[in-house]
Amino acid sequence: MSNQNNQLILKEGFVPVVIALAISLFLNIVISDALGNIGFVVTLALIFIYRNPSRATTNNKDMILAPIDGKISAIDISKNKYKIYIDVNLCDTHVLRAPIKSKFKTKSFKNGLNLKSTSYKARLLNTQAVIKFDDIKVKLISGICNSDIVLYENEKVEATQSIGVFLNGLVIVELPRSCNIKVELNDKVYAGLTQIA
């Protein structure tokens, strides 16, 4: 299991927060208090974005859980599969979690642009990753504010285990048609807590 749950800030956020804090102190001491204060606001915003709140996750082998916090923007049926679209914004918690206990495989990773994730071009040109959990596929499409998709290396994962960090964009969860969908359009979902099927 990852020890990410013990940290107040995700390890991926340490460098941006420290850099912002150093620039804020420099601006405050050398140039002006006003610019320093703006820098401190930016530092606080970064701490909020990279926060890692402790969470009592649900772990039931019969449940498929949300892999990330966000809002359900669409539910489609395609090729005998359900596709659940989760829109992730900067105000959500950005820890990716395994939706079930299974083998974990990064099926593909493609570097690309950071266009608005809801546009058709973004689905073709943005940075993307596809993760496979047995018969469940999770596709990550980066958004405007997502500099990188971070995935931890694991061969086997427990349900709700931290598997990476995804700041902003669209997460598409592809499920078999045999699943009973438990979410509706515009529902707010929480990683490791909300049952999606």
C-alpha cells in the first residue's frame, strides 16, 4: 500500500509549493509587500490544489468505486460497455485510486497538448493514459491545467489504493454492460468512497 494517505500535501506538490513560497519571500523582502502577498496567495492556492486529505475509504469486493473525485458529466453505452465520464477540476482532490482489487496495468501513455478536455480535439491531441483493471478500463485525458499524468508503478492493487495523481481533465471509466450503474448525470463522486457500479 502507498503511504500517500499520511501526507498533508501530495509529494508531486512539494516542489511547486516550495518554489512559490521562495518567490513570495523574495518578492516580499526585495521588491514589494504587495507582490509578496500575491505570491503567498498563489502558494496557498497550490497547497489547496495538491492537498491530500485523509479519507476513510470503502473497501467492498462487490463494489466498483470512483477512481477520482469529480462530477459525472456523461454516461454512454458503447460497444456493449458503459462509459462514465468524470470531469475533474482544480477544486477536486487529485488522488487516483484503484476502483477494484485487481491486476494493474498501464495499457498506453501518450504525451500531447493540454487543450480544454471537453473539446473533441482534446480527445485526440491531449496527453492521455489508459489503465486496465481486469475488465475495467480507465482513460485519463489531461486538461488545460494538467502538466503531467503521474501513475505509480504497481503490479497488483487493492481497492481504493492510491495509484497516481491527475490534476485536471476528463476521466472515462469503461465498465462491462453486466454492471449495474449506481450514479447519475451531474452526481459528485469521491475517490474510494462513491460506488459507481
